[in-house]
Amino acid sequence: MFKRIAFSVNGKAFNFEVDIRESLLGLLRNRLGYTGAKKGCGVGECGACSVLIDGVPFDSCIYLAVWADGKEITTIEGVASKSGELSDVQKAYVEEGAVQCGFCTPGLVLTTTALTESGEDYTRDELKRELSGHLCRCTGYQSIIKAAEKSLEGHICTCVDSPHYKQQQEKK
Amino acid sequence: MYDIAGYYEVDTVSEAAALLAENPKFRLIAGGTDVLIKMHGGQLEDVELLSLRKIKALERIRKAEDGTISIGAMATFSQVFEDPILREMIPILTEAAISMGGPQIRNIATIGGNVCNGATSADSASSLFALNAQLKLEDQQGERLVPIREFYLGPGKVALKPGEILTEILISPDDYQGFGGQYIKFAMREAMDIATLAVSVICKLQGKTFAQVRIGLGVAGPTPLRCLEAEAYAKGKEISTATVAEIGKLAVKSAKARTSWRASKEYREHLVEELVQRALKTAIVNAGGEELV
């Protein structure tokens, strides 16, 4: 069974028939060539397949391709500028040495990008929570957190006396 | 590729109910974080899916004039966590929501799917039990309300009749107004983990005594459950560490914990006794009482 859907990937519009059995990850990798999204666990635990759908991170391995109808998808291929210059988030990951084998990196960069684009402030604990859907089996978490903090400079609160921290505590 | 034999989607509950009445074998899919995982594991094969994803009306969270809170079955865990009404009125549910999975899962997994999957470890369940949530089930003939305690029948088994769809979760004002609560999820990791034990406690105080205490437990038995004996004991008792300790002990009597690879029966019972006390102590403060030292 096939279904016609229209969607965009990194600003490029697509309109074609997808197999209803296909995951978005399969569609992106096998039919469109966006191999930056990685297949890790295949059950939504590791986050290697994460892509942004209308700006929000999702695990594309457990997202049916037919659900992408009408959506704007961003993969890691769409993060750098057209001329090839890395985005600020990508630069932060390079500068902090937050990339080892690189398998978790596309997902982490995309989630971090979504956080920077939200314009919101995060405490360190909240930042860790927002990144918790990505497993790094090289266990390079310290550098990853540093890179994410660098990307969110001005929006990270590390001081317990700050108004933001107090506000968060009151909410709890 | 997933083993899907057919895929259908509709825009309204009535269309979904009509299609489901014609084809009782259709499997409903919401966020897919349970259904697709089961397919991946080979537990579900060759299924025809009826998707509820396009029914926007089911995503709504609102408070009616009489104070009844209504949560659409298709509200995602992220929506539940971020909802200002729920955060203010029933924080034990929003805290449960943020404890589930990781961000990408919370962005798609729905509260209705969590309940209908029938797992004792469902992160929303212990809080919904403590809050006496009512579930609105609709089919082609009409709708009925089922208390959540009667909905869970056994592991993975719920009281949905063929053709029925869970559309709303309702919480009456008598079940949350004036209560203070606390939710504790005990797991090996702080994210992306299934609870070893989940405890949700709410209490209402009257001067120096407990007017009411309600205790919901997850993973303490084949289904989520309530500690009715401990709750009955608490009624009218003085708020003291001795009373709280006795409530913790009595809570273990309602638990039907078993040994699994995550934890032994004895360990889970120890957790019930200890975590019920901890949750209740915080709940007392949240209900306006003095901190017990």
C-alpha cells in the first residue's frame, strides 16, 4: 500500500508515493540519500536517528514516513550554510572536541540547534534533561555538555542565585 | 520496514468509531512508541492501522467551568508537561510526564496511548490512579465513563471493548482541589528508563489531621494500584512521623510486587514502604502542612 505525501527536507520540496510500512528514517536514508540520520537501536532509545520535524526533535526510526505529510524536516545536512560554513552549534562541537566516533553527533547537533532556536533559557539540569534522549557510546558526555552550553551562551544559567534559577525552583 | 498491512487515517472521532465498527481488527495507533516497538520486536504482525494522529480535537487540555480537568487522549507527554493548567492544578501528573522516556519520545508519545497500552510501569498511571481519573470511551453507539481503577484488568489488558476509543481523561475538582501531592519515580537512570517503582501520593489536611490520603503505585503489581488499607488508616489520624511510618507499612500490604530482572520482590516492597513515606512527607508540605522532622 502506498500513499502520496508532500513534505520538505532542508527546504527542498518533495511530493511522492511512500510505502506505508516505511519509517521516516528509511525514507530519508534509502530513498532520498540523507544518510546523516543514523540508524542505531531502531526502537527510539539511542537518538542517533533524530531529525527536526517543524523544528522539534523526533526519533525518525519510530516515525512512519506517511506522518511526514505537510511537515518541514531538517536533517544534519541542512544545518551548515549552503557555502559549507558550519553553524555555530557545529563549530561549538568541533571546538570542544565533542565528536569521537561521530555516530550520535548528528542527532545531538540537531537537538542543540532546536534548543538555541527556541530562544529559551535553560539551567544546566534542564539542558542535560533535553539532551538525555541521545546516547553517546564513546561516553564523551562532558565535552558534549560543554559544546551545548557554548552553543547556548547567554541562555544558560549556572548560578543558583540567578532569577531564572529561582523562577524554575518556584515552578517546582 | 514495519509489518503493516494497511494504514488508514481520519479527522474526527466519529469517523474513527465508524471505521473501527466496520473493521474490529483494526489496531489503533497514536504516537506509535508502543505499537511500532511491538512490531519491531515481532509481537505484532501484519496489522491494519487506524491512525488517530489527525484528530486535532483529541489534543486539547482544558479546565471546564465546574473545575473538571479534561486531557485529550492524543495530548503528548511534552504537551502535558508544558501545560500551565496541569502544572498548577495537578503537578503530580506533569512531574510523571517529564519522567517518561527522553525528549524525542515525550514529543510524540501520548497519554491516551500510555494508558491503553496497559503496562503497570506506565509513567502516567500512578498519578492518574491517585487522582481518581475517569476515562471517556467512545464507540459508534455512544460513550461511557470508566474509573481508571476498573480500566486496568491485567498486564497489557484494559477494559476497552471492541470498537471503543479512549478519547478523554477527566479529573473532577473534588479529586484535586485542596490536595497537595508528590510523585516519585525510582529507576536506575534519570532518563530513558522504565520505573523500578513509581509512587504518587496526594493528601488533604484538616488542622493537625489527615482528611484524606491517596496513594497510587506503579510496578508494585501486575497493574497500577491503590493502597486502600493505608488510605483508610490515614483518615482522621494525627499528622506525625509515627502515622506516616504506619501508612508506609500498610502500603506494602496492598502491593503485589514480584521479582523481575529489574528488582526483587523484597527490594520493591522496601521501596514501597520507604518511598510512600517520603512522598507523603513532601505532599503534606505541598498541602500547606508543617514539615515533619
